[in-house]
Amino acid sequence: MTGGSSQVVPGARVGRFGWAVLCSGLTFAAGCDESFYFDVPGRGVAEDAGSPSVPGQCSVDTDCALDSLHCDPSTRACFECVVDEDCRASASRRCDDGLHRCVECKSARDCAVGSTCDPTTHGCLASCVEEDDCAVSAHGCDERRGVCIQCDRDEECASLSGTSHCAFDGAGCVECRMDSHCGAGLTCDILSGRCVECRDSRDCAVGAVCEPASYRCMPAVSGMQTR
């Protein structure tokens, strides 16, 4: 897979996690090749505030509305994680400082030798410089990002029931890549490629918070302000 121009797709929406979609073959944008890239927001675009979060006035974890949320003393808000130790019960053992999400990796040092940390989904992917560096089973090498991918077009996933879309990082076929891929009342969690009820508490009704283990809206169990 070869790199193409990095023209910004007109009208591309910057996601909640701070990614702007660039030159995506998956959106068939005019002026782009058949590659798809992801980048951080440009100047004037607000950075992601983290997820899941609960605005309030917490001082310690016990002030948060759910036991699975943790208090960030610097913002006095509750998140899925603040430090790596908050991710001990998760399969993803690192806490991303910006997203306040438990992720597989924050840098290549968190990945096995021969792999690197993809900045879009914070997952470890096999490194490559050219096609021959990737396993025979891989779709190819995305030279721009330096990683082996399993797909770069939805058509490659169309025959798979329940996972008919190519993941944001090209690591495989997933349930969703954007909210429109999900049913009514559900939203797409880009990090996992799953349709969920909420990604953070902003997706929940007033008086409810997003539970990070299941990504479902749960009633707040403390007197803490949730909106």
C-alpha cells in the first residue's frame, strides 16, 4: 500500500478522540487516492477532553459516581483512568493521559519487538517498511504509518457477519468505524470498533454516567454532579 496526498477531506468531522479523517478511500473523497490516513486536529480545533468523564468536584476516587471511575485531582473530574494502576482490571494496561482511556500502548516501548504503537487506536501493530516485512496473511504494509494492515477497504470485510467494516487502524474487520454503522441509540467506540451505548458520560442522559467496563449508561450512585 503506497502513501498518497494528505489532502483534508472536505467536511471531515474531527472525532471526539481528536482525530481528523484525511484522504480516505473509505469515504471516496474527491482528490484522494485509495489510502486512508488519520491525523491530529489542526490549529483552532479543540483537543479531546478525555473519556469517559464526569464533570464535578471530586477530590478522591470515592467521590465519583461509580466505583469504576477515578478522580483526576488536577481537573476534579472522574475518568476511566488517570494512571496506569487504574487499568489493572482491564486487558489494556496503560492509561492514555489525553484520552483517560485504558489502552494497549502509548508508545512503541509498550509493544513487543518488531511492533509499534499505532497512534489512532493505541494498539500494537507489526512494523514494516515494505510489503515483504509483513506476514503472508497480512493485507500489506502501510508505508506512511510503517505498520502491517489486514484491510484498508470495507469491501474486504463485507462477507463477515457482524464485522463488516475495516477498523480505523486497518488491524482487521470490526463492527463499526463511525456512528452511522451502529443501530438506533448506539454510538461507535473507535478504539474498540464496537457499537456501544456510550463512549463517555456526554452520551448519557442527565443523572447517568458511562460505565467504562461495559460502556453502558448507569444511574449515578452518589450525589456528585454528572452533567
